[in-house]
Amino acid sequence: MQLINGKEISAKIKEDIKAEVSQLKKNGVKVGLAVIIVGDDPASKVYVNNKKKACEALGIYSEEYALPENTTMEGLLGLINELNGRKDINGILCQLPLPRHLDEKAVINAISPEKDVDAFHPVNVGKIMIGDYDFLPCTPAGVMELLAHSNIEVEGKTCVVIGRSNIVGKPMGMLLLHKNGTVTICHSKTENLEEVTSKADILVAAVGKANFVKANMVKEGAVVIDVGMNRPEGGKLCGDVDFDDVAPKCSYITPVPGGVGPMTIAMLMANTVTAAKKQNNIKGA
Ligand code: GUN
């Protein structure tokens, strides 16, 4: 069993991004990201803080908008509109989930597709579908990088994704398909889940349930990627995969923390640089 070290792989990627940001700065292009967070969700606060710290470390200019829980749609859309028009802001990210009274779909739609570094806007989702995209959603893109850096071939492999969210499961399936994997997406209504998952050469868990994937659901020699970030009450951060149970059966497995998580942030930084290059008509974007 080999551990896929997301911390190490993301550090390498971030180093390259840092060099590129520095080069862009020399050419008069400053890269800027705006991050919006609404309310007091503690997990979201941690994620946003990590994104801010990554920007600082890479020389990317960032602005954080921490809005109160009682923010109105009008207020939030007004801010997004203003950021859409700013030349010095290349990427806009609104941390999800939003408080219940806010319309997530309308917020995603309001972000200019050129600045949508999450790749959640329908225009970007559609582009991903047809394989002609500018940005990839950060978490699935991070998983693909982990596979590539570990020299894990996707082509021809049986790939199973557990979870069908718009943020992870659905685009994850699409990216594996683009690499010529044979893809199945499972969800809460899947019958005989264990039977399906135990066929997977590459198994991606994005369910949002702590330690959900057990050894009996995994094929001997499988590659297991854990997208989960669960914080059981009073417990420490853990993934969707019961690591101790599953790891002995795997050829490769990602830990939590230190697997997919750091890659997500690295991909966000990469998307922000891509956005800046596109907006400044720089080739190679
Ligand atoms: N909430 C959980 N993951 C993400 C993400 O990748 N982007 C945003 N904006 N919110 C999230």
C-alpha cells in the first residue's frame, strides 16, 4: 500500500504557481482573488482562512468579505456585481454552503464565468461537460492531479464515484470519463452499493459521511481517493473512508488530512492565475 501525499504534491504545484505569479508581476500583471463568506459556519471559516493563507504564500492579492448571517440577496449580489467589474480582481469565490435564506443558484449565476474560479457557473459546467473548459472545479481537479502525479493510469479502468454533488461527484465522474475511465456514479439510492464499489479499480469517496467506506466495499489492490472532510462531534477531522480498515487492501490511498484537501487549494490558486492570464490576454492560459 502506498500513501498518496497530497501535502507534498500540492507543495510542488504551489511552488510552480508562485514562480508564475512572480513572473506575471514582473510583466505588470497582479493576480487577485476575492473570497466571500456569509455567516459563521466554523468549517467554512477554516477553509476560507486556508485559501487566504495560500494566496499570501504565493504572492496572490486577496480580499476577504466576511458578511453577517443576515446578509440579504440584494447585498450579496451587489457585492458580486461590484467585484465582477473590478480589474484588479481576477477570481471570485463565494464559500458554500450559504445560509438557508440565500439562493445559492442565483449567487453562482451572478459570478462572471470568467472570474468563476470554482467552475460552478452553468457556463463553466457546460464547458466541462463537452471537454472544452477554462477552469475545472478545484476538488475533482485536485484528485486528477493526485492520480497523475502518482502515475496512476485512468484509461480503461473501472472508476466508481460515491456521491453525486454538483461540486464534487458529478464533475469527478466527468473528469475520469475524459481520461477514458469507465465511470459509475453511486448515490444514496444505489442498490447493492458494496457490489458496485467493490468492482472499482479507482474508488473516489465523496459522500460526506465519516468512515463510510469499509474494507468489504473495496477491491483488493484498488486506488482509493478520500474526498471526505468530516468533523464528528468532539472527534478529529476524518474522511469518508475508514482508513485503518481499508488501507491494507489498497494499492494507493489518500489520507485525511493531507490528501485531497491541500490539492483543492492548490487548484484554486492555479485557476486564479489562469483567470488573470485570460483577462490580460496572456498566451498559455
Ligand atoms: N464548499 C465546499 N467546497 C467548496 C468549494 O470548492 N468552493 C466553494 N466556493 N465552496 C465550497
